[in-house]
Amino acid sequence: MLAKLTSKNQLTLPKSITAAIGATEYFDVEASNGRIVLTPVRIQRGDAVRAKLAELDLQEQDIADAVAWTRQPPAAKATRKK
């Protein structure tokens, strides 16, 4: 089967191929011996959360501060200066 690469570097996979591998949004992509190899990847929700936490560079103290803030009575939260 042929698939055409667009000017925006997008490739549409044939429906028969996507049907054969099942529902997936992400693929691991690698070049091997002049071939492009796509491997379906199932992203777990926890992985997405960990990636976002890494992106935000949160430290343990940041988490502790957030938990302490949420445990304050509502009146204390309203008067806290930013």
C-alpha cells in the first residue's frame, strides 16, 4: 500500500492498517535500515500525569505546601496574601 507524505510532514495511514492494529493515538517512530518503523504505544493516564509533573519541575516541598494550603479552613485561604 502507498501512503503520501504531505507538505506538512503528515502521513495518513491506510484504514486497513489502522483497523488491523486497533485504536491507538501514539506511535513510537524509528528509522531502521532505510525504513520507517511505527510501533503503537498505549499511553497510560499516569504516564501523562508524571510527564506533566516533570514538565512543571515540581519538588516535594511544592507538593507539601499545596497539601497544607488545601487543608486550611476556607477563611484562612481567603486572607492569605499571594
